[in-house]
Amino acid sequence: MNPLETRNTHCPWCDAPIELTIDVSAVPQTSIEDCQVCCAPIVVHVAMDPDLDDDLVIRLERDGD
């Protein structure tokens, strides 16, 4: 099993499509990533959802809001 997964989502600042690489061996986790388009800081929350067969749940927030 590959511990890294790639997920496509959108920046909460500029709504541009962005790609996140997530280490699924370290879930739950919270990190701060810069948007690849507007460079704004994004807080990335990752967890497993037992109600969705332990699928990854990703929540993005604007850092500093």
C-alpha cells in the first residue's frame, strides 16, 4: 500500500483547483499548505471517516480567518 495519496480540491481563498499529497499513514493530521496558485496559507485537516468505510475526509480552511 502506498502511504501517499493525491487528492484534487479547491483553494478556500481563490477557488483555484489544487492538488494535495496526503500521507495516509499519519491520519488524523492537520497541516498548513500554501495554495499553488495564490500562495495564501491553507489549513488542511485530514481524518478517516468510519461511516464512509474509513475514506479520507479533507477539510480546508483559510489560515488567519
